[in-house]
Amino acid sequence: MSSIYAFFGGSHGATSSLIVDGEIKYVIEEERLLRIKSGNNHSSYPDLSSLKIVELSKLEIGDADYRIFVEPVPDLYAEYLTNGNYERMGHHDSHCYGSYFTSGMDGKVMTISYDGGGEKSVMKIYLCEDGKMTLFKTMDMSTFGSLSHLWGFSTMGMMGWDDYGEPIWKLCKDEGKLMGMAADGHYDQNIINMLKTVISYDNLKFSPSNTAGKTKFLLDSMRVMGYFNSKEKKEIFSYNLQHYTNEMFVQFIKDLHDLHPEYRKFAFSGGLFANVKLNQQINELEFVDEMFVYPSMGDEGLPLGACIKKAVELGEITKPIKLQNMFFGVGYDTEEINIHSENYDFQKEEYNSTVIAQDLDDGKIIGWFQDRFEHGPRALGARSILVKPTEIKTHKLLNKRLNRYEIMPFAPIVMEEYFDDIFYPSKSKYSAEFMTICYSTREYWINKIPAVIQKSDKSARPQIVVKNKNEKFWEILNEYRKISDIPVLLNTSFNSHNEPIIDSPTQAFEALNKNIIDKLVIGDYVYYRK
Amino acid sequence: MYITVNEEQIDIRFNPYVYVNVLGPDTLYYVELREYVNNDNESKFVEGFHFNEKKEYIENDCFSFLGEFYGDYEISVYKFVDNIGLQRIHTHRYNDCGKVVQFNLVTDNFNEANTWVESVVEYQKKHGCVIKLNSDFEYLNNRFKYGSKLPVHKTYNIGRFEKTSTDYKTIGESRKYGKLWFGNWKVFWSYQHPRNWRGLSAKNISDDILGLS
């Protein structure tokens, strides 16, 4: 049995991971410790995260059985970190192995990774069955286009550049803003036509290549021509960007299905699949029995995927597993939390779920700090902010407290037992444990939980909370349900705008101190201002 | 080489590397360089960016690609047209047939220079260009004195050139390993050499630079 370190760095998404004997021990994104969002730092290296894993695991990098760097590899840094003793792992291979082997799916599964590029390709497709992966198709960067680049460079180009030459909205960070704005736009054939000149789809091929350069040119030109000089115009563009993306990629999946109709399960990874609206379209296809989106679908998920691939090669992982959670980061025990709290003069009580549920029902904003912090872009119950979902005015309050843009939608958490009552279709629910797919909301619930429903298309991006996977999180939902008859809460990531999700108790206490939250549930205690 | 397409004046040069400029009347143009590798029907992307003469909105005032060795290049020039998007206004594929191509042989070894001349002649047969030869050896130079008054369309420097400070476009520390990265992960060793010449024979070096290998 083996210990495997894997790293990714030199661009966005620097991350370190460790698997021992086929078990995921740690996956830590550099941004969490560095406290600079990966999208604001496109040349980060896994310095702090690798040191932290060594500290926590007490396993020196040099003492591990294997050390892996994922492509593209920053050669000198990789030599420095591993003393020259490392192997390289393919970018899309890491994406695909990560998604398939954490999909929990049996039988035939088509696994697809699609992003802006790695190891000279933008996409790889594997045909998988019972733990065996067979490469079906590679799409070379020099001849294929990238929908990820369409989104990334639309995001940058829409807002333009500041006086220092920095994009105001950033690649690999702010694409969600366009996805959020899309909900309020409308169809415009002219914009679709213009987008078609930078990328189109036909017969299993997205083309032409260099979507990045062409999109940048198109968006810069459109911005200069005044296409984005009002909120409404930005919404219209975003709508058509989302519409066109859905149209192309759904046709691509249909064409793949025509070619391989026996594949009705899909596993996805790569930055494109951060687009939960696209994921919704795929999930709603009749022939898709189940889909799974790797919870850390961006490049931050590569090291874990690389560790998994190595463990598969070694025979230490043989079949797709189901993840219990994504809590692979740093955790703090009661003693450490107490030390962190010493600098503050807060009221402290033992945690009581009934009291907190009542606080939620009273409209309080609750900081939720439990377990080890999550790996991936979503707060899934370790570093979350919880609010009742019943009032739309919650948006304004939260945005003000968190200093966030209005356009960023909020997502619900829902008790597993009630998911089908509230959302549909009833499939891909394991993926929804990681908040990776939007679902339609049933009519009865739309007005009951307006704070977590996209007002235009009545969709939501729910996280299903399973009792035996995160009992404390499930329990607070259940207590709130007993009071309100609503088994749903609003869950947003525990961070202010433009910051990574928090790591330490001090950061949580600071949020309480600054009145960002009203109460902090941390470990087995509740803190609040006197 | 100036080409006029409608109102656009397009300046395309290959000497010693690819250079493109568009002299208005619009302010934004996008140029893309692609390459047909091994006579493939489909070209591969090499580099592309947009520019304008006034450096408004962007940093570049022209398009250039500093690789000096041979490539079966295709250059496309686009402009933005309202309600249409990117419109290709011109495409040019590298062709030096009938044009003067200068070959500078940078060596003081006669045998090596002679070997390189063989590659130059092979290149001439393949492409139909007019050879202009510069070397330390008058005997070799005199073989190709055609007295053409045409301007030099393209220059190839054939030699064993160390990487220079102008070989700036690298990603991370890859430079240590002698790689330059362009566009979509296209890799070559330096602006003069597609591959590292160390360990290559004299014939390999000239064939590499002239696209004969």
C-alpha cells in the first residue's frame, strides 16, 4: 500500500493532495491558506498547502512512495519541491480519473473533461466500465475550440481592464457572475451570430481553435461599441452566451449518445462544468440516467485526480467510490478554537440546534464552522453561512453584509428526504450533494423559498444533505423544518466578496466581530456579540 | 508586402519573422497565425492576438511571431463588424516561389557550410525561390549570384545559435530546458531553431531550420 503526494501549480488552482493506501487524506487549495483567491493569482504555487499537509500528516514529501506534478508542470518548482524526484501526470487524465473514480457509478460511464487547456488538449473523453477507463477521444488545442475560454474571455472582456491593466472581472473566478446575469436577459439572434464567429459546434468538433484570442477580440470590440454599457445589455449578452453554450454542448452530448447509445451515465470535470445551468440542461436530457460533476471540477481538483489515477495504476483503487463529503482541508479542535477566541470578548453558549433553528427563523445570519474545511469551490457545510430561505429581502441584507454583487445567486440546502418534493428531476442526486447541478423547483415551493430560487426560470442549485453523511448539518435543517415546515435553508460560502472561503477560527471570529454574521456556530459552541 | 483589401492596407512580412500590420481605417484588428504541419489539410493554431496602431484597449500595435525557421504558415486578418462579429478580411499562406530568399550560413567550417548548401538547394527545389547566399566562403556564395534586384522576401539564418535574451516568451521555468511556448502549447527550442541543435548533425540542423526534416 502506498502514499501518494500530488501537486498542481504555476497557474491558477494551485493545490496539494495526499492519498495513503487508497484513502483520501488531505486536499488543500493554496488560496485557502494564502488568503488570495486563485482567480486573482494566476501564478500561484502549492507552497503553504504542501507544508500544511506535511505538518498534518507527518509525512515528508520525500518520504512518500510517489510524488506527482500535474501538467502543465512548472519544472524548476517541481524539482525544488520534490528534490527532483517526481513524475508527471496528464492534465485531462487527472480530471477524468478524479471524476470517474469518485462518481460511485457502476456499469458504463462516459467520462468527459473539458476546459481551457492542458497537455495540449482542451478535452478528453474516456469510456469507462467497472473501473476500466478506455480513451475514446482527445481534442487538440491547436485545432479545437474551448467553451471554457469562451466564458473566461467573455467574463474579462465584458468589464474590460483597470488602469493597471488588470481585468476587472477575472478568468477562472468571475464566470459565475455572467451565469447569474443570464437569468435576466433575453434571446438576441445578433449576439448569437456574433458568438458563432468565435466558436461553433458540428459533428463532435468545437471549432475554430484559439477561442481565447478570438473571444477577447470580439468582446473588446463589442465593449468599445457599447454592447455592455448598461446592466440590461450585460444581461442580454450573458443570456445568449448561456443559451448558445447550452445549445452547442447539449448537441455534442446527443451526438456522443448517438455514437454510443449504451452510455447513459456521464461523469464530468474541467472548468466548464462549474456552469451549473449547463449541467442542468444535460441532466434533463431523457437519455441521461445519471450524471456526476466532480465537486472540485476546476484545476484545483487535478492533484486529487492525479493521486487517484496513481492509486488505480497501483491497484489500490479498483472501482468508483462515493465520497462521504469534501472535508479534506484543515480542521481545528475545541482547544485550538478556544485559543483563537481569546482575542475576542464574545458571549459563548453550548450549541443547541433548536435555539439556532429559532434564530434562523427569526432572520439571523448564522456562521457555520465545523469539521475540516471543504475542498473545491462550494461551501458544503464546513464553512457556510446559513439564513432562512423564505424572504427575498435576505438577498439585500446578505449582499450588504458580505459586500457581494447583487447578481450572485444564493443556493439552498435541502434535507435528502424532501428533495423530490421540492425539486425535479429526481436524478443525479449524489452529484447534488456537492451543489453542482441546477434543478427546477416545483410550483408549490417557488413562493415558499424565494431567497434561493432564480426568479426568472425558477431553478435552484440545491445541496442535498444526507443524515448519515453530515448529521449536524442535517439536524439544523430538521430543527428549522419543525419550526417552519420548510426543510430548506439558504447556504452561502463563509467569506466576503473576493475572498477565498475561510480557513481558521480567527477568520470566523473576525466575521462575527465585523457584524457580517449574527451568531457563529463553531464546533460544539455558539458565539455572539454581547 | 502591402495588400489592399477594400479600404484596409495590410502589411505582411516574413523577414526574418512573421510581422503583420493593418493600417486602418478601423481601430481593432485580429491576426491569427496557423501552420500546416506535415502537409495536413487542417492548419494548427500557433499564435493570435488583436492590436491597433494607437495601442488603444490593448498593448500591441502590430502582430509579430518571432520564430525565424520555416513554417508552412497561414495568416488570417479579421476585423469586427457590428452585428456580424469577426469577419475574415484576408488570408495569406506563406509562399516564396519566385521570390528572393536569403540564406546566411553562420559557420567557419567549410564542410558544414557545404552540407548546409545542400539543404538550401533542396529547399529551393521544393519551393522555387531565388537563392541569395551569404557565407564565409566566396566559392559557395558565387554559386548563387543571380543578380536579382527583387527585395529579400525571407532570411534564414542557419547556424548553431545560443538562446538569446530576446527569446523571452517562456512559461515558468521551462526556459531552463530550452523550450519556448507559443499559443496553444506549441513548443520550440528558440526563435532560430525548432529543436535543440545539440546532438544534431549539420544536415539535421539545416533541415530543421528549413523545414526539410
